[in-house]
Amino acid sequence: MRLVRDLPLRIGAALTTLFVGTALLSLVWTPEPTGRVRVALRLKPPLEAGLLGTDHFGRDVLSLLIGGAWNSLALGLPAVLAGAAVGIALGCAAATLRGAFETVVMRILDVVFAFPAVLSAIMVGAVLGSGPTAAILAIAIFNVPVFARVSRALALGVLAQDYVAAARSLGRRPLGIVATEVLPNIAGVLVVQATIQLALAILTEAGLSYLGLGVRPPNPSWGRMLADSQTFLAAAPHLAIVPGLAIALTVLGLNLLGDGLRDRLDPRLRGDRAG
């Protein structure tokens, strides 16, 4: 029974490990250079020229897929970490200070949350120019209110506990209470949230690259591969199927990993499943 209960976590961990391993592999090896153009081999189906065929420039699709994994990770992970750092700090500060500070901060974050990451990227791109920096900043901005809301709600629950009241009575300062009492008790849930947000960040990065707002050519990107495949869907459907499956499996793996970690880290869910 435990194997069945842990199956989503195992599948999610396997898919996530495959994604991260592929991304790291691209730093040292790809079957072909991702920028190598071979006009004579353009639009070849899988196995006829390379394992996954070639695109409209004759580039090896497997190499582009491997290289695109690194660009997805290199944009998605820093964006989530930056958004988490700012959001957690604001959420914990709002829960600790309360009053006008909490009201103002949370209302501002509600406004930020109303703008989707793609729209944020367009606005940021208008200022900084389109590219990886604008994409990272846009995804990070989108993640700030998510982590702020979650951390604030969790911090309020921890701050209401008796051991926090005891720490206050001993003269502990708010910053010390947050560092030693709040953050250790909410870290597990925040890790789960970060895993789920990373899946959304990778999906958003693919969408931005599809629109030309993310990774710039000739650097490989799964979203760019999908955009380039539109014209050749009838002649070379593998150009859309391959990156589409990569995005779907990566997002699925991260979501399953997040759900599995939540079940492992939440004692209430563990108790329900045991019963």
C-alpha cells in the first residue's frame, strides 16, 4: 500500500531528475552543436537523420531538445528563487507587523497578482527589451504575491502558537522570532509551493519564448521550437510533438513531485492516508 501511496512522488521525482539531468548534460554534451545548420538534411523524420529527426534548418532536434532543457531551468529556477525570497520576506513582515503595513503591502501585491506573467513580460520588455533578463524578471514579479500570500497565512498560524508568545515574553525581537520560530515551521510548505511554481515558471518561459519574448535565437528553447514548428505541422509533425511532450512531462513531473512532498510533509495528510 505504501508503494501505491508513494507512486506519484516516485514518478514526479523520476521525471524531475530526468529534466534536471538533461539540462545539466547539455552543458557538456549534445549529439550535434545546437546551431549546426545542414540544409541538405532539413525536415528529416526521426531515425532518418538523428534519433528525433531534424528541423527546417537541418538542426538536430534531439540536440535542440537537450539544450532547451537547460534554458528552461536557467530561466525558471532563478525566477522562482527571486520571487520566493522577496515574497516570503514581505509575507512574514506583513504577518509580524500587521496594521497599516500589512494592509498596504497585501493590496499592492493583489494588484501585481492581477497581471499575468506574459503581460508582465511585455511591460518589462518594453523597458528592458525582450530577452532572458526580462523573462526572469517578469516570472519573478508574478511569483512574489504567490509566496507572500502563502507565507503570510502560514506565519499567522505559527505566530498564534503558545511557544511564540513565550518567546515574546522573554524579550525576543520580531526578526529573531521569524528566523528561529516561523521560517523553520513553514519551510516544508514553501518548498512544495516552490516546486509547483517552478512548473508554472517553465510553462510560462515556454510561452514567452513562443511569443519571442524569452530565449533569443539561435539559443534553443522548447517554446521557440513549438513556434517554429507551426509552418511545418503537416510535413514534420515531430517538430511540435517532441517539445510539446517535453514541456508536458516536465510540468507533470514537478506537479507530481510537489503533491508527493506535500503528502509527506503535512502530518494531517499522512494521518488521513494511514487511516
